[in-house]
Amino acid sequence: MHDETRTTLGGVGIWTFAFDPQPATLVRESAAETEELGYTAIWFGEAFGRDTFGQAALLLNATRGITVASGIANIAFRDPIATATATRTLGEAFPGRYILGLGGHRVDDTVHKLDGYPMPARGRAVATMRGYLDSMDAVPAHGPDPRPAPRRVLAALGPKMLELAAERAWGAHPYFVPVEHTARARHILGPDAFLGVEQAVILDTDLVRARELATAHVAGYVGQAAHQEANVRRLGFGDADIAGVPSRRLVDAIVAYGDADTIRRRVREHFDAGADHVCVQVLTADPAALPRPEWRELAPALVLERAAA
């Protein structure tokens, strides 16, 4: 599933959950501005806001050439037929501009609650994803054949899922990872697969305030997402880093905070470790607000980093 075009999405993009609470007019306006600022991609999460394909269509229609990526489309939300046909539709309408990121499986036998909504487990992670991809690939096509075929990436953290991403997808989109994970992921993926990494950032020179926000972000994941906790444990973080309030060592590994140059250096570290693309998730005190001022302030430093990459 690899090809020589994996570096066509280089440089730095943005990653956000904050489109969901916004009216469509504001989403369109901010997407167009993001493209004008020089970012190479717009990545967005999926929970209970807009459907991932509806959100992608809104962003693609509002922009001219920037890549739009689901980061990720949750496989627990729709069957493989719906995912396959919607992906083909966007791929045909916007050639080469849409990336389907897939993830969201549950690996235990319990019911996981997302915003209080029960989400039953789907089975072991790698087997579940492999079966989902098998089903997607078997869906008959009765519409136009998109050229090029839409690219897909997997929300891969552990070694086996990274191997599957190299085997069955364009590459991987790791989320909530330190630079060390990027180096390990590149080793597992090999030289040809795409590696697009999310990096949480806080643009704030008040380091005490920034560290408090960063700690809350990390606590929300290691305290509620078993796969994220398992991943940081694989990287050498233990109970002292995870139990209760996350350690500063863990917080500083996951979140880059400070001025624009500090954030630029962290992005460069991911590139040096083997990433093809880095998408920054700007954290603010109001997670429902679009961080447009921060996107603007960061753009000069990060667009220059794109050129260096």
C-alpha cells in the first residue's frame, strides 16, 4: 500500500476537535485561513459532533488544495460499507486531497462510555482492524473509480498495529506520543510508509499556567484511555508517572509548551526522528474555542519548519 508519493504530505498541519461546536460558516472561514497561513493539512477528531465524512466535505469545499484528514474516523461508529463508499465519494470529488484515518476499536470485554454513551468492545485491536479493512476492501464499487485511490492511515501505537499500518495502509497516524515513539514507529514502519504524528502544544510563555493545562490534558488520556496508558508504559513510564497527577517527565514528553520557537523545536525533533508530517494540536483553556490566534502566531515558525523538513 506504499508508494513513492508518501512525502507529498510533508511539513506541518493542524489537528483539532474544535470544529465540532462551531457553525459551518465559521468552520469554512477558519479552514480557508488555515490554508492561506501555509499549513499543509487539516486533521480533525470524531466524537459526537459532525460525522467525520460530513466534516471532511465541509473542509474540502471551503479550501482549494490543502489536505484534509480524518484523525480518526471511528470504526465503532459505522460499518465498513458506509466507510468504504463515503471514502470513495470524497476521493473522487477531491482527488488526492482526502486522507482516511481509521481507529477507535476497544480491546477489552467491557462497555466503554464515551461522553456517557455506551460503546461496546469490538474485540482485540489488531484483529478487529484487520477484519474491518478486509470488509472495506471487499465492498463492490458501482460509482466512479477515484484516481488516485484515497489514502488511508491507521491510528497505530503498538508494534503490531504499526506493522498492520505498513502492510494494509498508506501509513500511521500516532496520537498522544513523545518523540521517542516517533523513532520507534519509523523503525517498525520501515522507510516507505507514511508517518504523520500529532503533537499537542500550548503557546503560552507563562510556564506555570501552561504546565497546569498540559498536565490536565495528559491526565485526561492516561486516566481514561487504556491504550494510551499502555503505550506510555511501553515507552518506559511507570506508576510514578501515571498514577494520580501525571509526572512532569510524562507531561513534558507529551506536550510542548512555551513560545513559538520552543514548539518549533519539538516539531523538528519529530522530523529528525523519522516523521514525514507533524500536525499540531493547540490546547487552550477553552477546548470548544477555535485557536485561530495561536494558529496565526505559530504559522511563521512552523511554515519555515516545513521548508526545512
